[in-house]
Amino acid sequence: MNSCGFEFQAMSSACTIRLDALAGGSEAALAAAAQLAIAEVRRIETKYTRYRADSIVSRINAAAGGGEAVEVDNETASLLDFAGMLHELSDGLFDITSGVLRRAWDF
């Protein structure tokens, strides 16, 4: 079995994707698959980061408390619905907001 690791930076952290190919799988195919995965991580990071003023998270946070609606796409709506379901199923233990963590970890 062919195995390769691909290192990259995302979310201010060092990341590694490790892929294993079945017999006959090429290193080039693994590299192509890794690049697709890394591109998806970067897309998600760009879209949902709180560190960019143009991200959906920043737009939601900027409108919070002001009564202003923020239009979101289907992906974001599904993610928020899923987070709401997890909050309900966990009796509030799952919380999509980062306020509690930011206070606890001071970042």
C-alpha cells in the first residue's frame, strides 16, 4: 500500500492529510486527492472564519443584536440547522457560539 502525507497550514495551525492508496494507486493520484481536500479546507476556512470582514460569520456577528437579517446560502443554513439540532439533542451542551471558549482560553 502506498501512503503519503501532505502538510499545509489552515486555521492558524499546521495540518497534515495522510492518504493511503490501494495496490496500483499512484503517488500522483494521492497528491491530486490531497490537493482537492486542501482546497476544500481553504474554502471552508475563508467562508466561515471570524478573522475576515467579508466572511459569513463576520457578517452575522456584525448584525447580531441589531435586528438586521443576514441572508445565508443553503450550505450555511444547513450548518446552522444542524448546530441547532445538536444544541437541542445535547440539552445545550453543544453551543455554536465561541464566546464561552474565547473567555476560557483567552484568544
